[in-house]
Amino acid sequence: MKTRAVRLHGANDLRLDEFELPPIREDEILAEVITDSICMSTYKCAILGTAHKRVHPDVADHPAIMGHEFAGRLVEVGAKYKGQFEPGMKFTLQPALNYRGTMWSPGYSYEFFGGDTLYTVIPQEVMELGNLLEYRGDAYYKASLAEPMSCSIGATHAAFHTKMGSYVHEMGIREGGRMALLAGAGPMGLGMAAYTLNCDRRPAQLIVTDIDEARLRRARELFSPEYARSRGVDLRFVNTSQGDPVALLRGISEGQGFDDVFVYAPVSSLVRQASDILGRDGCLSFFAGPTDKDFSAEINFYDVHYNAAHVIGTTGGNTEDMLESLRLTAEGRLDPSVMVTHIGGLDAAADTTLRLPKIPGGKKLIYTHLHMPLTAIEDFGKLGKDNPCFAALAEICAAHQGLWCAEAEEYLLRNWITAHA
């Protein structure tokens, strides 16, 4: 079967290729990809090439399909898995395989397995690990976003706290405590805010900081203080671009500091800021993944010694985190739409990936079967003056707080190909 895919040939070398997929073996599954959301980790992979830990050294000869936040439907199931999985089943998957000690993952390491493609071959290790997950929701993009959402879920589960005199770690953010998301008005921070307000273990106070007022303005529009209060959370959005951010934030915490602080940008001064606002037994979670292998930052080791301050870092989530994300989304308790700001087709994926840090907004969502330029949702109305599809999408999104939604996806998949064939 022929497919088209964005593939990594080397550092800064992404190409939209057409090629033949091999016939599936008895322990493999052929799947059609519908959506893939582009991750900053994909950008890092693209610019590093074989210098990235997950990219195989012969990628120039065996290009890797990009994209790991994807969803679609199964097309053909190998004999080994017939009865367990059926053609037509909607799916997503947990890409952090960690199979037999390797770091191989779809979107980095496989010639025929990834998300920026029309069709993909799912290898046996995914099924062996239980990482192929059935999706029963109303929109494919929500399944794509289950993976980035699982990263936030995993980060909250990895946080821990202690009691004086005990060596037992209590896992998870401190329930009823104070929590801060530094540089948190981007897509991953907003995803974390959405999860924190709707999960079962919530802080009493949640502070989201940023230095970009436009990002903060959008965040305030998406999350009302009234709704947060109904969830038992005092939610505040704080611009830390002026004055002393440490004094400002410690003042908000009434001098007590924060129990859980998540850092969403690999900036040394931001890590030190996080260290300085920790309360006793505070957990600093370094969420941002740097591309610089020598990245380092100061933390207050007096507080490490005397105030039990501690630092953790997570990368990705696990299958249980994915399942929690899918469950909360299916129950209507979690809407990952707050992360999405741009929509595009497969032909836009390579350029979007390579320019990702320079493109404002949140998640860039790719519909792999469409030929469509990367387009900001906020531009739909303007483009709709000349394009009836954009006009209809603008109207649909406007009825959903300006967010991408299941109705918009359904309209796009039903009308765009016909109108732009």
C-alpha cells in the first residue's frame, strides 16, 4: 500500500515523501491516521536528527516517520491479534514504549510507524506492551491530545511530598495545597490547568504565570475564576514581566511558598524563580525539555537541606496516564480543546514542525488526509470572506468559546476534501 508521510532524513531535513508500505506481518496492524498534533519534542527531534536519543543512526537510509500524538482507525489486523482488535476500531496509543530498555518511539525511531502519515504499520511491541488503546470518544483530535495531556497527568502523579521523621513519600501534588505553573499560559500549561481543575486531587490555589499578556488574556477567557471556585480552587493568572516575580508570588502565597511548582520553559532564571517560591517540602517539577544537553540552573540548597525542597523531572506519561486522560475526556470532565490554536493538513506538517517555536499560540493539529495550510482558528472568520468552509468553521468555533470542537472536526472532514480536491 502506498502512503504519504513527513519523514526525518537528518537534522533539519524533513520531507513529505510518497512510498510503499510493506505488507503487514502476522504480529502487526495496519492503521489509517486521521489526526496528529505536533509536539515541541517533535521539533527537537527534527533539529537534532541523529543527535537525538530516540533517532536511529541510519536514519538517512531509513527515514523515520514523524509524529507521535496521533489517532485514527485500524484497517487490517495481523493473525496474532485477530479477535483482540478489529478493523474499524478507533485508536490512539501510548508512544513511550521503553521496549526492552530501548528509547525507540513512533515519531522518532521507526521507518513505517508514526503519526504524520496517511497509513502506518503498528509493530508487535505496541500490542505486547498494551499500548494500543481503543478510543470511544466523539472526535479524533481529542484522542491525539490524550498523549500530551497524559504528560501533565504523569507529572502530577510523579510529584511527591514527605512528613518529618518519615521516609515514606506521599505521591502526587499536595491536595488542598498551593500550586504554581511558571510560564504556564502555553498549550501544555493550559492542558495542566484544565486537568488540575477537573481531576480528583486538586490544590486549593492554582497560579498560572507568564510574561506574555496575550497568552494570559486567552487563558483568562478559557478558565473563569467562578468555575475554578466551584471546584474548590482559587485560580489566578499573573503577569511576571515587571518587578520582582519572587516577591509577587510569595506575597500571593501569604509568605508560605508553594507546595508544587511546575516549570514550563527551559530558562535558568525561571528554575531559580521556582526554587525561591517553594514552601517547606515543596516539589519543583521541571516539565520543560531543553535541547541543550548542558542546560543547568541554580537552586537553593539551603532549602534542600533544611526545608526538604526537592526537584523532579518527567518526560511523557505512561499507559495509565493515557487511560485516565481518555476516561476523563469521555466523561466530559476534561476538554483538551484549550490546547489547540491551529489546524492544517499533512502538506503543512514539515514546515510547521521546523518553525514551531516561532509560531505563536498553542497546539498545531494536523489532519493527515487534507491538503490545507496551517491556519489559526482566530483567522477563520477573516478567511471566511472568500472561503465558505472557513466561514462555517468560524461560526462553529465561535459557538464553542472560539475553540476547536467535535462539530468543527466533523464539518472539516466532511467538507474540506470535497471543496478543495
